[in-house]
Amino acid sequence: MGYCGPGYDWTVLLFMRRFVERNRRDVEEKSDQLKAISNLAALFCGFATVTLTQFIVEPDNSWVVLGIYGVLTALVEGLMVISMVTCTLILGSIVKMGRLYVNEVAEEEFMFQCRDFCLNFQLGNRPPCPKRTLEAFWELRCEKSWQRAFLCFSFGMPLLQISFLDTVQAFSRCWFLFKYIHSVRRLELYW
């Protein structure tokens, strides 16, 4: 006795629609996530570039502090560009894969599996799953790249905060204070 009886064709179509809808939702979720990180990375890279171009070198700034500021800003821009480009490339891959998911061969094969499931249903049987899913594609092809992109973004954020102009001026003051304390200690040793 089959699971669906004479109207098993509708159940097969419902199984297929269920997986197609799930795949569509997964594609939308991942694409929104990738777009958000990519846009934020581009925005923060722009902030870092603007702070670098608007920076005014004062005569009392230490060259060491300026060097640290330049290196931090370059690191922020590099990390954010890597994150942005990686997320954009993964996004293109996800959208392309999402469109290719419902091709005729995969759909035909899955519908035959659903038909066999309906005709040979026994209690405890699990419904069939399509071989090509976004989850499998994400784990196989995109997960490592996504982790690397998010790691670059995560490292770039604190560096961006450190490299802002106010922080550089604070470093300047600290460097000046350090030089002052160091020279006072030298004088104490000299006496």
C-alpha cells in the first residue's frame, strides 16, 4: 500500500516544491549576509581612506607614530578589500548555483525518488532529499572562503578603530609622554 494512494503525483510535486522553496530561502539568506558584509567592508575601507587623506601632519608628531598610523590604515584597507571581494565572488557563485539547482535532470531524478518513496512507503521511512542543495554546496565550496572573509573583516574592525585620527593624536601624546619620562629617567641616572 503506497503512502499517497492514487494521487501520489501531487505529493511528489509537493516534495519537490518544498525543497525548491527551501533552497530559494537559503540562497536569499546567504546572499543577504554576503551583501551586508561586503557593503560594510567597502564602507569601512572608504572611512580608512578618507582619514588617511584628511590627516594633517603636525610638526610635533613623531615619525614612529605616523608610521604606525600608515601601516594600520594600509592593513585596514587591505583586509577590508579582501573581505569585500571574497564576499562578492561567493555571492556570484551562490546566485549562480541557486539558479542551476532546479535543472531538468536533477528534478527528474528527485521526482522518481519521491515517486518510489510514495509507492513503497513504510512507517519510519524518511522522505528523499535532493543531491544538489545549497547547504552541500556551501559546505563544500564556500565555507572556508566565507570564514576567511569574515576573519579579515573581524581583524580589520579593531584596526580601523585604532587608526582613526583621534587615536593617532592620543598615541602622539603618549609617545611624547614616554619620551619625556625616558629623558627624565636619563637625567636621574646622570645625576
